[in-house]
Amino acid sequence: MAATSLSPVITSQALKDLTNQTLPKTNDSSPTGSLKDCRNLTELRKLHCQIAKQGLIHRPSTVAKLISTCTALGTFESLVYAKNILNQFRYDNQNDGTLFMYNSLIRGYSSIGLGKEAIRVYLEMLSLGISPDKYTFPYLLSACTKISATAEGFQVHGSVIKMGFQGDMFILNSLIHFYADCGEIVMGQKVFDEMIDRNVVSWTSLICGYARSGLAKEAVELFFEMVEEGTRPNSVTMVCVISACAKLRDLELGERVRGYISSLGVKVNTLMVNSLVDMYMKCGAFDTAKRLFDECEQKNLVVCNTIMSNYVHSGMVREALCILEEMLRQRLVPDRVSILSTISVSAQLGSIFLGKCCHAYVLRNGLEGWDSISNALIDMYMKCGKQEVAFAVFHRMANKTVVSWNSVMAGYIRNGDLSSAWEVFNNMPESDLVSWNTIISALVQESMFEQAIELFRTMQNKGIKADRVTMVSIASACGYLGALHLAKWIHAYIKMNKIPCDIRLSTALVDMFARCGVKPDGVVFVGLLTACSHGGLVEQGRDIFKSMTSVHKISPQIVHYGCMVDLLGRAGFLEEALDLIKLMPMEPNDVIWGSLLAACRMHRNIDMAGYATERMKELASDRTGIQVLLSNIYASAGKWTDVAKVRRQLKEKGARKVPGSSSIEVNGQIHEFTSGDESHPEMMHIAAMLDEMHCRVEAAGHAPDLSNVLLNVDEEEKEYVLSRHSEKLAIAFGLISTDQGTSIRVVKNLRICSDCHSFAKLVSKTYNREIIVRDNNRFHFFQRGFCSCNDYW
């Protein structure tokens, strides 16, 4: 849906307020009184001449009304004319113009999407010493929003605060809309949180912002919070929330939201019906969507396109054709969205007759200029076996995109013409991963395994990173060749490049190794069980462990039992882990008990931790690490007397706790940070950055986990200690010392704590940075709010 049609900020009342602002009334019988009747620029020019002849052109009020009328026409030519009127007025009268004149121009440029011009007018106004008012900022922010001028919008926000307008609800709503639309949802939330009074526009702007930012769950949660606070949603709010439910594919939630429409008495319009139909279809409730569609008295092209495209996407082509027939019965003229769906129907049915009808419609209505239409026609003709016609459509395209080339190549492959596909591939001016995957897969299907692997090597030399689809084909090729050395390299490549293994790729790898004759040994099972442990795959781990004896006739060694204890302990199955230890055919060592003790700390099971500690003392009484871990468990539970006792024993042994330290390399220099240490020469800037980071991640939902502070101090002191963990200091230094987009790489001597882990996730999302932390256990790759360990470390 178009963002402009749903903008909750620019209201008719605002336009009325601006039009009435400081504008003196004129006699309707005069030429200026007739300005409101002007329908185009030609009529306005004529009135302009009459006004000039009567000597009224030097009056500021007259010029202001002329400029306002020009901007209301809403065309580029009328805005140019308005600017010329202002320039001429300034030249003739040695006058800088009035604030109303400049506000009108800013509003006009913003309304037609010419954001840069609106900003230039604002800067010109400031240079002349004319101060903006509360009417200036909403339209200026709208201009920044439409061209995604984030930096300029930030400056406007600063001016709003500097000039004391931070209490104006309309300006604050405009700020929320600006930040939300520009992807700065955290800042939008901050503005929202600081508002004393809020209205439906405030809530709707933020809800729509969350929905547009891909945070559908947060958008729905905010909607329910809005309703609970007693703010009545409008139709724009409902459309945004329903669309969020569609993205979540959550039918139950969608039904609950729909229930609010009835209970709150919100008037259902066509946009809401369209959103509901889309939501029900994306959630698989096709009958409900169709019933809602049938009950809609005013079906427009948008809702017809929505239900039709969803039918096509779900493979329900006959139902899609029924919608097309109904559209035509109601004399709705199909647009490019309608025709795209119809061409796809033709391709799925293999109906060349329907496809040709679509092609004829495209040519009659001048739609062939759309790349998506031509690409769909190519795909349709190829699927209908009409290669020559498909290539003719391709040849006539003025703008051949990589998708166009890929469509032709895939069509040739589908029709068994590999030589033509190969020729297309070699002649492509540019290729993408889809191009390489398509041709490599075709070579494998034709049993040209060596050629497929050779092409994969070429792909690597060109710097194109493979994905799961690529590796499925390459693993299959390798398996058929029986090349064990290559199979091991492929497996290592997948691990090194962190390519996710779905069922298809995992199956292909198993098949590859099976065809190469590699039988799994004890080392393989250690790797498998370790992977299950770090991935939280408990059931799979249990099955693999059982299969060692039942299927592969391999007796589990102590290292395999250790992996299982770690797997079960991490997942919280502490009793099962302890039972497994007791049933081991060999005596458990200190590593086994250490794994259980670490799990006890994670899940705060103090009783079992004490039991494990006693067993460990019997085996390794000189290991201070046991005592340190037990001390940390007691501290997490707030048992400070026990903490003091354990620490006294450690002191008597001469042991000391290793402080957490983190290092980061910037411009070839290593910078090391120790938790709580503030001796770094850039500490003033680092502290300021940390404060900003904490504000932004808290606004994004982060709450400090104080259980990670193992000191007997009050909560405020705990929060401060937590904020100065070494990895946070290093990340803050990385943010202020490197360019936007640069990865931040941190090395830590200890294991990252749960608070720093969740903190780093949100920092990666808020600042759009990749953060890599290597602790003493594993690598953590933080990107867009997620970690490579899937929160299971």
C-alpha cells in the first residue's frame, strides 16, 4: 500500500490552519477573491495579470494569497511559478517576504514529494532571518520523510527543541512519523515516550512505523497497549495492525484484532477490507477471505488484485480466474498487478491461449514497458514451450535486467535446451547468485558433474558467495563422483562460511558422504553431539547418541558422555543429565562434573551445584576454577554468606579471580579494556557513547540482567558495574572509532555474560553494525538483532 495514502500526520485540519494563518480576508468580488476558483495554472496566470494591472501586486497579503493558490494546485509548474512570484516580490519591494509565503512554498514542495526543494526554501528563509513557527516544522519534516533525509531531519529535531516547540503535539507526531518512516524506530519510540499528551495520530504513527520496519509483533503489541490506555484507533491504525498480523501469519491474533473493529465501532472502509482479505489469505483462511470479499459492496481494483494475487501465490489458479471474471463483470479495468497475476495463471496452467490474450492486452494498454510484465511473459511462454516467442519478448525489452536474462536461461533449461541456456549465461552482461545456481543445477541434472564443480570454482574466483541452493547441487555432484577429499572440502566450506543447513542440504551432505564410502567414527559423533549442544537440538542429540551403539556399533567414550551432559544441562534437563552421569560405565571425571556445574549456574540450581562441587573436589581438589564457579553460583542466588566462605577458601589458597578483559583492533592498534577500568585516554567519549547506547537499547526493550553482577551492592551500583563490562567498553570504542558499516571485532578472555550478549544483539540492530565477539568458548556474530549462536551459548 502506498505510504502517502495512509499518512496519519498530514490532516485536513492542518491544511486549514496553515491556510488561515495570518492571512487577511479580501473582498470576494476582487481578483484576489477569485483566486480560490482557479482550477489550473492558466487561469491563475490570467488573474495574476489582472491583479498586477490594478496595482495590488505590491501588497504582501495579495502575494501571499497568490503563492498559496499556486501551491494548492500541486504541480511542479505551479510551484516554480509561486517561487518566481516570491522572488519578484522581494526584488520589487526590497522585502524578504513573510513567513506565510515561505510556509506555503515548503508545504507545496513537500506535498508533491520535492523534499530537497522544500529544504532549500527553509534554508533560504533562515538565511533571511525569518524564524520558523509551529506550522513550518510539520511540512518540513514531511519533506525530509519523503526523501529519507535522515541527517536533515535530525537537525530539524534539534531546531524544534532549541526553539521550544517540543510540547507541540502536531510537531511531535510529525517527528514520530519521520523517524518511523526513515527506519529510526528507536528514536521514534523515544519521542513518543517523552510526550506528555498523545492522540490517535501519535499511536498510529508509531504502530505503522513498527509494521514498516519489519517489527510486526511489536506493532501489534503497541496496538493492544493503545486500546488498553483508552485511545480509540482509526481506520489507518487498523489497516497497519491487520497488515502486521498478515506478516506474522498469525490467524488467532488477526481474529482478535478484527474483533476490536466491531467492539470499538470503527467504520470499515475498503482499505480495511483489503487488509483483512490479505491477512486471512496469508494465514491460510481462504474461505473466510472469500466470504469477506463477497460481502464487500464496493469492490475496487485493489481488493480484487489482493485476493487474486494471493490465490496465484498459493497455486489456486482456477479461483484466481474466477476473480478475474468478476472484475470484468463489474467493469473494473485490469492494471499491471491484475495482468501479472493472470500471466502467472497462464504459466501455471500451461494455457498458451490465455497467455496470448494477456500479451495482447499488455500491448494494447502500453504495459510492455514494465520489466516485471515482460519477465512474466518470458516465463509464461517458456513454460508453454514457446521458446522463440519468449526470446522475441526478451529481445524487444528496452531494459533487460538480470531477472530477464535469468528467466530466459531458466526457460531453456526447463525445456531441456542446455546449450542455449549456456549461451545465454555466457552472454549475460551481469549475473547474480540466481544465475550461477540455475546453470550449476542444470549441469548436475544433466550428469555433467565435473563441469558443475569447475563452474563452482569459477564462481568462487569471481567472489560470489554460495548459499544453500548452490551447495545442494555441488554436494550432489561430489557424491556422484565419489571424491572423498572434495567432499571433506565442501563440508569445511559450508562450516567456514556459516551456510545454514536445512533438511535439503543436510540430506545432500549425508548422501554425499555415503556415496564416498566414509563411515562415521567416534570423532564424527563428538562433532555431531557438540553441534547439537550448541544448537539446542536435544531430541536429535538423544537419537544420535543412541544410534552410536544401536546402529553404528560404536561404544560411547567419556567424551561422548561429556557432550551429552553438556547438551542436557544447557537445555535445563539437569536431572536427566545427573542420571546419565550415574549410569556411565566409567567413572565420571572432573570435566563431566564441571559441565553439570556450569549448567547448574545457568539454571540456578544451587542444591545440585553443591552436590557436583563435592564430587569434583574428590577428583580435583587443587582446581580453583571449581571454587570460583561455585562462588559465582552463590552470588547469583544472593547467598553472600556462602560467597564469603568460598572466597575466603580461595584466598587461603592464594587464588585470585581473573578480571574480564576485552581487546579491539582499530587502525592497526590494539586497545585493551578491563571491566570497570576507566583509564583509557578516550574514556570521556567512550562513556558518552555508552550512555547513548544504553538509552537506545533500553528504548528497544533491553532490561539489565543484574544477576550477572556478583557483588553485594545495591541495584543502582549493580547497573553501573554491569554497564562497564569490558566488552561493552570495547564495543563503544569501536562505534566511535570506525566508519558506519565497518564490522566491530572484539576478543574477550572470559565467557560473555547473558546481559552483554542481549545488549550486543540490540546494539547491532540499533546501529546497523555487525559485531563479532570471540570469547573463551566460541565466536558470536551479532547482526540485525540476532546472534549466530541463536541465544544458545
